[in-house]
Amino acid sequence: MPEGPEIRLAADRLHRVLSGNRIVAASFTPHRLRHAKRRIEGQKVRRVTCHGKAMLTEFDCGVTLYSHNQLYGIWQIRERGETPKTNRSLRVALHTEQHSARLYSATDIELWPTARLDEHPFLSKLGPDVLDPLLTAAKIAGRLQHESFRKRALGSLYLDQSFIAGIGNYLRSEILFQAKLAPTARPMDLTRRNLQRLARATLAVSQRSYRTHGLTVTPTTRKKITELDSDFAKTRFAVFAREHRPCVNCSTPIEKDQFTARRLYWCPVCQPG
């Protein structure tokens, strides 16, 4: 499933081609959205943004198209008149004079009043977006110490979207590795220094992945990993999907465990319990 950085990059691409432009034609295949075409055609797109893994396309008529890609959903952009060659099921199509944006395979799609987005049953439960410019390390440290989260093992807490939205499998593994913390550690047991290091790593790894389109490691670390492994997919990460490969810091084989029924990778030496 795409995580916060991938969703925000997709939102950026949609924003560039849709924002400020009028929708001259639209189609919605889900039956519950059968009336959306009349509402959207002729409207201008104000902006496209996201919260966690939810995409939000805001129109100037006061409604927002909410969509969640889940595992298989994907937005594709083409110049007007071009159609992607795909076997995917088309769910939404938004056409401007110059471009077409099409959403395929997603099932969680709704048209929602913009002024009431905070009442949306999914959005209302989310914590702050991990890539929100207003999110600081101090705010993350504060949430780690909140009664709702402080007793939870980090390996499960860091997939809880009510804690911070947008963190998924690979970010969780990479953040905990950079913070040098075991997935079994709990915020309540951490020193202030460790809490601060974890908060900083949460921002640094997520922002780096967004900025570099998927790399969670620094250029120096990636150079070290490349010397150990030539597989590009494996050199994107310090630990994720690198089971049995040597840790870039200590050469200990990376381990793979299950937390909340999802795979997690970590170094038992660099991340002591």
C-alpha cells in the first residue's frame, strides 16, 4: 500500500494539472456517486492535497472528492484525448481542457462538503499528517507521551493512523532503525533523549522519502548499502525488505518479525530492546 510520501507526491502531480482549472467533463462509475457528474462539471478545482493516505480534491462549489487508494487504487494523468492502456476498472475521470485525471481500482470514494471534512468518519479519526509542514518534533514527542499512546509498543503504534497519519510498513521500519529503538520498546519506558531522537527520526525519514521519491537513507548510507547490495529496491532502505542482509552499521543480519500482522525489519544490535 502506498504510504504518506507516495500519496503526497501523487497529490502534487494532480494539483499541478488540475488546480485553477475548470472540469469540462467528468464521470463517476460508483452507483452512490451517480449524481456527482452534474455537481462537478463546470466547477474549478481549488487544490488537491492529502491527509495520510487519503487524497482530497477540493472544488470551488464547496465540495471535496475524498478517495483512498487502499492497495490497488491509482490516479493516472494524461493529456486530454489520451487514454491509458490498462485492465483496471475506471472509478473517476476528471477532464480539463488540457488534461485528464483518472482514478482506477479504488473503492473508497466519496463527495463530501468541504466545510464538514472534519466530520468524515475516516478523516476524523486520523492523527496529524506526517508530512504536514506544521508538524514538529516537539509535537510528535508530545503525542508519544500522551496517555493514549505511551503504553503501546512502537512496532504497533507506528502503524496506528490515529497517532500519526501516513506512516506505513516501510516508514515504520526505517524510522525505528534511525532512532535506534527496538519495535518492542514503549514510549513510557524511553528516556527524554530517546523520545526526542525518535520524534526527529519520524520527520527526517518521512520527509527524505518524499523529497527523494522513495529513498529513506542519506546519500552516504546509500553508498554503503550499494557496496553490499546492487539491487536498487534494496538500496532504497536501511533495513526494510533486507532480511538476512548485513546491517549497514554493524554487519549483523537484519531480522524480520510480524507486528500487527505486518512485516517489520530491524537490527537486533543497533536497536537493543
